[in-house]
Amino acid sequence: MFENLQKKIKLLKPVVVMHDFFIDRIVRLNDLDSLIDALNSKLKVGGGSIRGIEQDEVKGGNAVNTAYALAKLGARTFLITVADELGSSILKNTFAPFKNARLMIKPGRQGYTVSFEVGQDGRKPNAMINDVGDAGSFGADKLGKQELNLIKNASAVMIANWASNLKGRELTLKVFQSAGKNTLCFLDPADISTRKEDFKKVLLELRGNLDVLSLNENECRLTMQSLGLEALPINYSSKDIADAAKKLASELSLNVDVHTPLGCSTSNGKESLYVKSFEVGVNTSTGAGDVWDAADVLGYLCGLNENDRLLLANVCAALFVSKKDAEPPTLKESLDFISKFENY
């Protein structure tokens, strides 16, 4: 079912990903209340250190994470983003191992994130505090002739973290309307909780220019609410996920992919397929959706059937969250994992 996948990936035209880059500080906690109590105690006595809190600092941003995962899977990848001198240095060092990745860095200030990953019922949901930097004003004016030519000739173009970009509407319309006839147009908006009505308007404007909308459970719920649809429940089931994808795809006339810790679903509005997630130990959760998106895009481009596409995306996400170094898998690692679960 995955025969010649590596060869197919190598033959693809570049995948263009934009636009956000964040420097992420990941803080891992057993529970949030203990940290809040400790902070309040320190503040009452004039300040001090709270020791023993596990932390990491890594490159981040939905676009950067997705581009990195694509490069790791072997795809030719172009990342269009914004960064200052420090951020540019981090990006260049991060992507240095990949001859198949190219950076197009616009001058500006990258974002910063503090991500709290909290152990909860065997999972590690995360809440993020963001300073979006110049990613919050990345408009169509950032794209010159070179970038637009790449977009026109790409195998796929993906816009990530639409929600953090106040110029996201003009960027999205320009990019997807400039894409080539055979270019896959893929959108993952990130958390739209403060902009769900704006997002609804953009989705309606994009009809005919957007091929795939990728959402996590919260984004799915908010999008459904904005469209007046019965939203995905908080305590959702596999059937709820499949039904939600189908309702959205039918309403918007495009493919909708919904990815959750429980499993994922894809729908074209007429039919919906659900594939459950793999049960693995979770060591990191920040960035899992970006890794899932990278594999999903490649599944579309390589012509995988829906089940295999979702299976590959779930495997890549599972391998990512199970690693302590927050490193996405290679294609070989992913296919080796799949081969062990032929009867999954």
C-alpha cells in the first residue's frame, strides 16, 4: 500500500509552507495548580526561584514545524517566514541538515511562545502563551515575484496559523488565488477562538480556491459553531469526529480533515472515513498537529487512498509525541512502524 512512496515523494515539485516562526519554551508540569500556588507564594514574599520545572527551548511555529517535518520525510520544501538576526540563525542551523529544504526569510521579529504541557489522564494537553511578533502582520505585500512564482509551480502550498495573522485574509486569498491549477491548497488555521467569525467569512470567500481544511478538535468545534452547525461535543466519540468532518465538508464544498488524540477523519462532504490513533506514551504534544499535517499533505500528493493517508499521518504524529526530543520521524521510521501493525 506504500510501495514506491519514497520515490514518489522525491519526484514531487516543492511544497511551499508559510508563514509563522516562533521560538518555543516548553514547560512540562504534572498539574498547573501547583505552579500557580508556587508563583503566588513567591510573589507574596517579593520574588524568588521555583526550581525543578522541566523545560525545553525549541524552534516552533506551525509553518516551521510543518516544513521541518516535510523535509524530514524527504519532500522538497520551501519555507516562507519572518525572523530577525537571532531567529534567522536558529532557522538556518535547524534546517542545515536538509539539502531538500530552502528558507525564504523576510526581515522582522519572530514570535515567542511559552507552552505549558500538563499531564492529564495519560495525555499531555498544552496551553500556549503567545507573542506573535511580526507573524501577526504578514500580508500579501510580503510576497514578491519570486515567492509568487514558487507558489504557482508548487505541488502544494500550505498556510498555517491563519488565526495569529491579522492580515491572514489578504495573504490567504492572494496565495490560493495565485496557486497553479494542479497545486494542492491546504489551510490549517490554528486556534480561531478570538476570530471565528472572521474565519467563517474567509472560508466562504475561498470557495473554489481551497482544497483541504485541516482542523484539530477545538478548531473543528469553533468552525462548526461559526457556521451554525451542531458542534463537535467536548466528550466526542469516533462517530462524532467522522460526522463533524462530513458536515463541514458538505457545508464548505471541500475536503475537511479533523485530527484529534482519539483519531482522525477525512470527508469530501459525501462520505467520511475515521482512523483511530495509535496508543503510545506521550512525551511531548506541542507540534503534533503540524507533523500530522505534513504527512497528510504528502499522502494527498502521492495519491494514497484515504485510509493509508490517515494511517501515515497518525503514525508520524504518534512517533513524534512518543519521542522526548520532539523530533518528527523519517519516512523509513514511519514505514517500519506501519509494517509492525499490518493488522492494526
